[in-house]
Amino acid sequence: MNSTPIDGIQLETVHLPGPPDRAPLVFLHEGLGSVSMWQQRGQDWPRELCAATGRAGWVYSRRGYGQSDPVADVRGPSRWQGSWHVGRHEPDYMHLEAFNVLPTLLAAWGVERPVLVGHSDGASIALLHASRHPVSACVVLAPHVFVEEVALNAIAQARNAYLSDATGNAQNPRAGNQNLRDRLARHHADVDNAFWQWNDIWLSDAFRAFDIRPECRQIQAPLLAIQGLQDEYGSLEQLREIERAAPHARTLEIPDCGHSPHRDHPATLTSAIERFLASLP
């Protein structure tokens, strides 16, 4: 495993080489994502996007995801352990990733003014980072800028499926390898660590107040926001709110597409991002 040490924690990292004279792409994964989750259905979408845009890339797994070190006591009391927040996430966990962890990672890689490419939770982290730090551009797929009931319902369904798998379905021969926990376990060294750090906070009462629209108003960098019309985790109101907060933002709605445009329509997505970046100075 390639990794980057950050204050005693190893984060799984992949570097995709490219020309040094263009801002590299930095990929920020979804709430249950990882380095390998970008690489599914026989495709390595980050590598394909880097090749199409003629840029280098960095892909990493956040703490507790993929092959990165786990979050200590992930369902225990929230607290600080050195410079890392551990235990259960609190509603500002994406702010901490955007303002504390990501800047430290970029410095370790020697990256300045990246092009951020974020999906879902990673899209929210990208928006937050761009609100406070210089970036060359920001591309967000299925972003969450406020909490919607449709997202909470889908996440509650995921919790029920995961609990069912953990207590018996994984042993059911008819379930094969298709249950949620098995699928996730292929991508995470500690699948429970990955699942509960995401699921617990999203379904907490405190998280209902999550709202990063004020931060979006501070974004000056070029911004492209993309969402599938059949996104099961959010409505198009997410894009409308981004447009209201950042009138310079461009948006793209993809038909017959769910929460993961890079899996449902990778060619369409790659082409749109390629055009967007080519139009920038």
C-alpha cells in the first residue's frame, strides 16, 4: 500500500503522474468510498479523467476507509487524540477534513491550487475547502450542501441492510456476494469502521442542521456541479442552492443517472469535465 503519513496516521494514497505545468486533480471520495471504490466495473475513472484532461492526479482514502488507518473507538465518545478527532463523528466532520486534513495532505504532496473532484461527502468537503483555500477549480458530483429527507431515508435503508447482513444474511447461500456488507468489505480493511463513522453521524439528530450554503457563498474559483436525475440521495435542489450561493457555478444534470455519475455515465462525465477545464485560463 502506498500511503502518506499525517501526524502518525497512514492514509492510503495513489499518485497518477502527469505534466507538472498543470494543476493536478485531487479526488475526494463518497461517504462509503475509498481509493478502490473509484475503480469499479472494469474502469479506473480517476486515471481515465487524468488522461483525458492531461493532468496528474492524487487519490486517497480518508481515515477509516480503504486501507487507511481506522478511526479509534469509532462509535465511542467524540474527542481529540493529538491532532486527530476520534470516536463518533460530530456534525463538523467534513469541515475538519476540508480545513485540517486536506491542507496537510496537499502540503505533504507539494500540491498548490489543485483541481478538486469530489463525490457526495467528498463533494461537500471540496466545496468547504474551496471556500477557504485557493484552488484552480472545483468539480462536485452529487454534493450535499444541506440535509434532505430523501438522503436520510436512503441512509436509514442502508443501515437496515447492513445490520441484516451483519447478523445473518452474509451466511445465507442465496445471498451470494451481493449483500451490502460483503460488497463494502472488498474495499475496506475495517468495513465496520468505514460504515459506522458515516452512518451514525448522518442519522443523528444533530446532523440535521448541517448546512454549508454560507460557505459556498465564499467560493470564487471556477465551479462545476453535477447530479444525476435519479439520485437516490439528493434532489436537484442541491444544485439550485449552489447556483444561488455561487452564481458563477456551472451545473450539469445527467438523465438516467443515480448518485454516482462516474459509474453510471463515465464517458459523459469525463467529457463534461474535460470541456469545463479546457475553458479555464
